[in-house]
Amino acid sequence: MAPAPQRLKRRPEFLRVAARGRKVAVTGLVLQALTRPEGGPARLGFTVTKKVGNAVVRNRTRRRLKEAARLLLREAPVQGVDLVLIGRDTTRKRPFGALMEDLRRALGRAGVTP
């Protein structure tokens, strides 16, 4: 069994993924992915801008992204990659099954495979 994903928390980590990684935009989210040469468990970061809404709306959007990533990466774990999921306004309105499919499609288009 693959180790659980770790978290990206510091701003320089997010900026590195944004500058060097692949960016894939789908209906419910934007995914940025950067392969790490040292391997190891996947590292995840989540962000939602103030354009999406107030703190309550942003936190709900972030929680939906976290749960979708948790469920998807539990069934198909990935290694050696940094992933940043960016919530959009459509993320909170999207049915959860469709959001999961959006994430699955974004991972495939970014070339992130289990």
C-alpha cells in the first residue's frame, strides 16, 4: 500500500509548482502538477482565491477538493509528484461525482498516473 499523501503548506512550495509544473483546467477545478525527481509520496496543496466568495464559501470549496482528492488517491495512489488543486466558483456547485470525475480527468491530462 502506498503511503498517504503529504501536504504542501508553504508559499514557496506552491510557487514552485505553479512556475514549473503542468497546468490543467477542467470544469470543476484547476490542477497544477510537478514531478519530483526524489520520488516519495505525493504532496498535495489546496487553494481557493477570494474571487470565489467569503471565508465560509472558500472553506466549503476547499473541503470538497480535499475529500475528492482523498477518495481518488486512496483508490489510485500516486508517487513522486506535487499536486496543487485550485478551487473555482463552479467547484462548490458541482455534483460531487462530477467533481471526482473532473479530478480524475485532470490527473490523466497532466500525465499523473498511479
